[in-house]
Amino acid sequence: MKSLARVSAPLALAAAALILLPGTAVAADSLPTIRKGTATAAPYSGRIQALSFGEVYFSGNAPFIGLVDTTCQYAQLRGGVNSDGTGGYVNFVQIDNNGSGGACPNNQGGTTTITAIDTNGTGVIRYDDDHVNSRDTFLKLPGDQPGVKIKAVIEMPAVTTEPQTCYYGLTADTPDMEIDLYNPDNPNRPDTGVAQAQGSAQGQQFYLMTSETNDVYCPEAAAAFANVVVKGETVANSGTYDQKLYATKA
């Protein structure tokens, strides 16, 4: 499954969520201050949206089949964070092919439909003193979060006539994850043509949930690849995400 999401976000989530990732370098980190758009602006605490740009991929090895890749065109995560990076949470995840629920094509001649069942995920934003991957900050997501559950229904007509239902999440086997976050003026951000905070997930994995009933051809893990733009709200609780974000060392 090449799709549980290239969803990363410079100032928040989770990706979590979801879409959203294990195995990254250990960085020296410190407290950040999340600000309203510039390095000298007032601190920002509040709701955040991470919206994908480019394709969102999920990839995993399925028993007897091999690599199952899924390519989606849309991912959105919503949540919130405090200005010091604490209290990060995700409460909405959407991953599909067109922003309105469309199934995503996979490399097995079929489609994958991804549904967020539970999106109660938490994380912390930290300033990266070592600037691993040239990032400014990173979102740290603890493993073993039962409140994160993603359902993937994989249709593979060349393999089986039966859709394969698979449940993924942050399980006891999931190591802590880090998602790279970049300021709007970081020359190494994923899209230098967009002067917004951005995030990037590059291969972090969600694991099959053994507490659920999964079909025989479900990949054991799904690695997510995604880039996102991250914004806050100029007017709190308005649902309009138009506030540029910027993170500095506290």
C-alpha cells in the first residue's frame, strides 16, 4: 500500500495521524515558540490544518503478493497545538483521491479506500537544535496510541475477488515517530514556491492492528509519504485556516 499518506506538517499533528511514521534520527531538541507568521510575531496557540500538496503514497508488503502501493491525491489533518509546542492533537483525518471521498488507485489493478475510524492522536512540537534534514522543528508522535485507527479496504482483482479490509494505527510495536517541519522561509522546505509552514513524512509506518480482524492479504505495515502545508486560524474557531505559522526557539 503506497498510501497511508505523505502527510507531514510543520506545526502540528498528525499526522498523524494519519495520514500519517517511525524510525528517524535522534535530534537534540528544545522548546519552540510557534508564532503568527514571522520570527518576531506574537505566539500562536490554537487550531491547525495540514493540507497535502502533490501525491500521497502508502506502501507495504502483503503476504504472498509483495509490494502493494496506493497513490492518493488528497490528505487533510486538523487538530491544534499550544504556542510552546505542547498539547498537540489530531481530531480529523481525511485521505482520498479527490477531496470528496474517492477511492485511490493501487498497483494491483484495483483501488484502496481509506477511512479514519478513530483520530484521537496526540503529539508534541520540538525545536531541532541540530536541524536534522534541514528542518526547523519536528512533530514527535508517541507510539502505542489506541485512539488512532485507520481502515483500508484494498481491492486487488488480479489477486482475489474479495476486498481486503485492514486496520492500521499506532500500536505497541510502533516506535516514536518524527515528522519534519519547516518554516515558510526555510530554503529546504518541500515546496520553495509556497511561503507557508510545511511538513514532510517520508516512510513512517503505521502497523496492522492485531486487536482487529484483518484479512489475509493485508500488508503488515503501511509506510506513508506526504508533504503538507500547515496553517492556523486568524479568527479562532472560525474553521478558516488562513494564518501563516512560524516556529522559533523559545
